[in-house]
Amino acid sequence: MPSLFATTREYSGITLVDLSGRISLGDGSALLRKTVRDLLDEGRTKIILNLGDVNYIDSSGIGELVSGFTAVRNRGGELKLLNLTKKVHDLLQITKLFTVFDVFNDESTAMRSFD
């Protein structure tokens, strides 16, 4: 059984990816990588990752967030984070990555940030 599930929604050229489960070494980080790369291959460069249902992330998962952010930025797009759990929020603060990502607590504000 996969450790991570991803569902995509699109509104006005912005893609929201609802993630649930674990972003960790193996299936979880591989699915995150594939999801972001597939979106880029389809020309979608305004991406919001909704992490509200992510209950665990390890260093491999953090690495994939950074890799995805870089890949999207290299294509002239933006990748933003939504609904961080306390664990993920704390981990991003400890690793100083909180300053790298645009982080939002509500979907409508995240979507308006692309304007």
C-alpha cells in the first residue's frame, strides 16, 4: 500500500495538489517527485502543495520539496505550500527552509498570491 496519496485539482491555471500520508524515503518521496515533474511536463507551473494531511516527512521528503521548488522555479513558475501541520512547520523552521517557501494557511489566500 502506498505511503502517500496525491490528488490534483485545477482552478484558473493554478494546480492544487492535495497530499495525504507520509513523504519519506521510497514511495512517498518518489510520488511527490513524479507528481511535480508530470505537472511541469504538462506546462503547469503554478503549483500549491496542500500538506494538511501529511502526517510525517523525513529528510528525503524535505529534499523532494526543495527539488520540486527548484524544478518549478527553473521553468519560470512558483511552488507554494499550504496547511502545514505543526510537525512539518517545525521541521521547515529548524532547517531554515521556512524562508525559502511561500507558506499559506488558507487556500484562497494561496491562490490569490499568484496574481
